[in-house]
Amino acid sequence: MKDFKEKLKLVPELPGSYQMKDKNGYIIYVGKAKNLKKRVSSYFRGNVTGKTAMLVSDIDDFEYIVTSSELESLILEINLIKKYNPKYNILLKDDKSYPYIEITNELYPRLRVVRNVKRNKRTHKLFGPYPNVTAARKTVNMINRLYPLRKCEKLPKKECLYYHINECLGYCIKEVDKEIIKSMTDEITSFLKGNSSFIKEKIVSEMEKASNSLNYEKALELREMLTDIDITLTKQNIDLKKNYNFDIFAYTKIDNYLSITVFFIREGILFGRHHETLQTLDNEIDDMEEYIIKFYDKNILAHEILIPDTLNASLLSDYLNIKVHVPQRGELKKLIDLAKENSKVVLNEELETLKKDENKKVAALNELKELLGVEAISRMESFDNSHLFGTYYVGAMVVFNDFEPLKNDYRKYKISTEVKDDLSAMREVLYRRYYRAIMDNEQLPDLIVMDGGETQVSVAKEILSSLNLSIPIIGLKKDNHHKTSVVIDSNYKILDIKSDSNLFLYLSKIQEEVHRFAISYHRNIKSKGLLSSYLDLIKGIGEKRRKELLKQFGSMKKIKEASKLELSKIVGDTVAENLYQVLHEEDENEK
């Protein structure tokens, strides 16, 4: 550890944000403080343990920015964390937003499960969050069966099956009374707010009708709906007898682990809960405040938040611009205590496993460092490509820190249509990634993990050399059965890693993740209809034939559903064969 005695003397006793840097000048931790001098000095005196000790051993320098208030220092801290994603700041394991149930604000409303609700600026009604996505989908399916709402994305020209089975009022063929629609949406809204009595009566009535008509199969389905309501929709038996809407945050810290529990209270009922266990430094209060702010980056901000008295309510309130309350007594205080007890119970159950996993990762990292003869390995970047029948390549990069995924650092790459092979695609991705890293002064990895053997490693070496970069490279080489068999270094030497070791397992997980990410990116592009350019890639299809195909079938989806015979009527037998093969090749690969 470096001696910062003289530099610490210059740090002022003022509020601000401080940034710890490693020997390469990368920011590895960002914090805030009321008193910069006291906080920064605390890292370099006394005995520090666990993750804090690891941070201190990595610190080669530090900087700080003085602010006029603690709120300003918090804003600066969060902005710097978002910009640099430092390795020692808390990493949220679940970076996905929770699903909500939405009643769309349209002439003929639809009921659906949605995510990314913060991007939805329309004034639709949202209910949730639903930590259990299966419960949300079951709820939507059940309501859509009981109420003849509109089911289609766009109104078709004629009625569909839902109309004929009485699950749609035929909005596409007739004008439906607005009062009927309002009555349905009012009942659904009441149900989603927790009033399940009338919808149970509706199901019982339908069940009796089905039974009387000897339709026992339908009666059984309706009985299962009642069971689903009792299990997944009645929520919890905690009722405040008031229409409160707020979130509760509580936590427990043991050793280097921070166990966090969030309760979602909607209409006075415990609607759901979320739990997460994270590694933390010694200043868990800062980590909790940072966690709460990050949590609402992806989820809808509650009307009010309840927190324990250890956290700074006024600071969070000013930052989030909502009421943040610290209950001292009564039912709300009991809920805070209950959430804390939940966090404690979960952490006690997980602690032994977490420590074992951490020890395995540390041992695997040490083994990898020794094999490669390097001082430190933390950040690892891995690359893969996905293509459609040798055309339309896309690239993907995943990032791991100490074998934990950093999903915010994942990157996707659309590759030039001129690229026709894996190695050219990889050259383009690697060059774009590291050229930009140099130009934007982004953090470089400690290790590059290539999904492949000598040829892939050779391409990586070629690109790094052209950019005058020196980064260790390993390749995960597959056998004839397409299973990873050995790991090679940049000199194509096989590393002595046993196939049943923890290190081999962690490296394989990185390989599986980058492959999954590349494939999912390709699927996502295709599902959004962005691959109309497939047509441009087929030999024999020019602008004229492309227009004829789209005119005849209307969309890429319809073109894919067409038979070879139907396609051949427009483009001929040979081109139809090629087009059909390209459109269906990815489906065959996914089987």
C-alpha cells in the first residue's frame, strides 16, 4: 500500500466526492462524504478487512471534488458511478426492471404485462410491480378470459378466433359502447387494486354454468382460476386498512455482505417483495443509499419510501424528489422491523454458501494469474458472433469482474453486410471495441477471453498489435463435439487447467454467457422486424423483387410463413430455395 500521508494533509474538511484509482489510472471506487478529510483518511489508518482491504491494496492514487452541500456530493457521486461503473461500488445482480400489468389508454384498451415502464410516457394505468412474472402473466391471462377486451396489437380487417369464443367484443367489425368498456376497465382496476370478491363471484357463476351444461373441463379450469387468485393474487395477509402506496427498504450487514429486502405496499396490502444480497465495503450506509437510487433507475418511483433510521431520509428525499419517511412507532415501524428480519433470515441462510463461492472465485483468480504470470486479473472481456446462414453478422461482448457479470458494460455490434466469415466479423468487433476504448479513454480489460482456439486468438493478437495494446489473451478451444476441451494462452500453449476445476467452470460460464448474449441479440433484431435487409442479402433479389415480395406478403413475418411454392411464384424456384433456407436456418440452429 502506498503512503498517502502528505497528500492526506491537503484534503479539506468539506463535503464532496472522492475517487480511488488503481495503478492504471482507472477509477475503482467512488464515494461521497460530509467531511472529505475524515472519510478518505479512514481508508489508510487502522485495520481494514474484507472487501475494503482489497480496495485499499488496489489504490494507487485518489482524487476528490469539493461540493457546496452533501446533496451536491451525492448527485456527483451517482453521476460518476454511472459514468465509470467502478469495480468496488455495489453491483446490482438483478438489473432488469420488474414487470407491471398495464391497461392501455386506447379507444379499445388492452391488458398486458410490460417492462421498461419508465420509457412509457403514455398515461396508461400501471399495476405492480410483480416480483413474480409468472403471477403477472397468469393474472393477465385470467382477466383476458373473463373480460372480452381487445386482444390484438392492431385491429385486423375481420374478426378473429377470440370473437368467436366470446373473449373479444369484435372491436374490428363494430363500434362498442364506451360505457361497456368503462365498466370492464373499472372492474379490472378494482381487482388489480386488491378487491377480488366480485371477480370471484363472476368465476363461480361461470363455473356453475359450465357444470350445469356438463362442460366439466371448463369448470375445472375455472376452479383453477379461483385457486390462482387465492395463491398469487390475494397477496399477503398484512393489511394496513388504509390505501397506502409506498416501498420499504431494510437491510442487514454481516461481514462483507449486505442483505437488502424491499417490500412493495400497494393499496395498503403487501403486494410483493424483493431480496438481494451484495458484497459491500465497510460503509454500508453509503452503499444502501446508492442502492436505493440505482433501484429506481429501472423501476417506477414509489409515491413514498420508508427506510430505517440509520439512513439519511432528507438527503434521499431531496435527491429522489419524493417523501422519504423514517417511522418511529406503530404499524409502519413494525413493517420496517419485519423487512429487516426478512433480510437477516435470508442472509443467515445464504452466508455460508456465499463465503464458499467467494473463496472459490478468489482461488480460481489466483490460479489463473499464476498460469498467465500476471500480477492482477479482475476485468475480463469475452466476444462472440452470431450470423444467419453465413450472412448478416452481429457481434457481442460481455464483461465479467472477478467472475461476476457486469451487464451494464455489455456491448452489441452490428457488423458490415460485406462481412461473410467469422474471422472478419471478429476483426471488426475487436477493432471497434479497442479503438473506441483508446479514443474515449475507457477502461481496458485485464484479460480477453476468446470463444475459440488458435485462429480466434490469432485475430485478437493481430488487432491488439495494430492498436499497440498489450493485453493477455486466452482461447477456449472446442473439441469435435463442440464442447470446450482446453484453454490456450496467447502463445497457443495449452494451460494446465483441469476440466472439473472451478477455474474451468467459471471460464465456461463466461463462454456460455457471451454465446447467449450474441444469439439473443440476433433474435431480438429479427423479432423487431429489422431484418428486412435479409432480402438484400439473397442473390437474385434486387430492389424490384424485394418490393414485389413485400407488396405480396405485407411483412417479413408473412414472407417467412410462406411456402417455397408461394415464394417461387414471385422470385423463381432457385431464388425461392435460397430465400427459404436463409429465413429458416436460424430456427434450425436454435433447436
